[in-house]
Amino acid sequence: MNELLLVILAYLIGSIPTSVWVSRHFFDIDIRDYGSGNAGATNTFRVLGPKWGTFVMLTDMLKGMIAVKLALLLPEYADNEVNLQNLQTGLGLAAVIGHIFPIWAEFRGGKGVATLFGLVLGISPWTALSCVGIFILALYLTRFVSLSSILASIAFPVFILVIFNVENPLYRIFAITVALLVLLTHQKNIGRLLKGSESKVPIFKNRGKRRRRSAA
């Protein structure tokens, strides 16, 4: 029963529609009516700019981290690392589902990538930081948030299965599932990337000018 209550609480935390509330409160719009129509960090970067895109991304990551830490409210899991990790994963996934289908925003949310990162950061911080590093590098080189998310998500199971060699079988399955889900939810973005019509975010947009000034 305690586990079920925590799962419900994790879902409610994940349901907090950061980008929707930001767009309505500060811009008097619904972010879902613009850009890709998605209520996530990528579309916030695209529509509201890097400042609010970064805020939404970090807040959505925090939702996943908080959901994972709810497991600490059940001390009986503290003595079994595998069981604790499995409970944390379940709570994190509940938050991700809440982000995708938020009860506070007509069940029309985002794709859950940032919340997934928060989940992983709460359970496997070194793995998460490695994935974030790949995300930032890809974003710097391409300015495509969608492509950066895809590459970081694909790297996740590589880190879990190969580099860090996590032994928990359910967590290994989870890592592979995450990569597949991100690819599935980004099909439209992948199509736009292949067609060359995917929007870039304005972050790092002056790096080329700085390089030219340096060369001069």
C-alpha cells in the first residue's frame, strides 16, 4: 500500500506541466499551440528561447529526481540495493508517465526526456552526468535539442551495459527500453532532421562570429 501511494505521488509530481504554466503565466499563451505542439523542453527552447527552455529542462529533470528520492521514505528498502533501485526506477517511471500524460494539463504533456534524465541522475549520477555531457556536446555542435536528446538516450544503455556494467537485470532492461522509447517518441523529429527542416535553438548562435573575429 505504501508503495502504491508513493507511485501515485510520483505521478502527480511528474504531472506538473512546467512549460505550460510558464507559457501561460509569463507569455499568456499555451506552448502546445506553437512550434511542434509539444509541452516539453525542446519546444520551449524553440518557442520561448534558451532562457526559459533551460529553466523548463532543469525543472522537468528535478521532477524525476524528486520522484526517485521518494523511495527513501520506505526504510525497509534501504538494506537491499537491488530492491531499492527497482523501486526508484518504478517511481521515476511514474513521474515520466505523469510528464507525458499530466493530470494538471488535460493529459497533453511532453516526451519525458528531461524527466528521464532526472530519474537516471537520482539513481546513477555518474551515468546521468555522462549522458548530460553527450547532450551538451551534441547541442553545442548541432544546436538541435531533439538530436542531442536522442544521442544522449542511446548512450544511456551503452553506459549501463558496457562501461559501468550495472548488474541489476531490470535496470539493464530499463536502459534499453529508454533508448527505444526516445527513438519512438522522436520519430517526427527524426523525419525533420533527415529532411533538413528541424528547427535549431538560438543557443551558441554567436559562436561562429566569435571564431571569425578571432581569426581576423
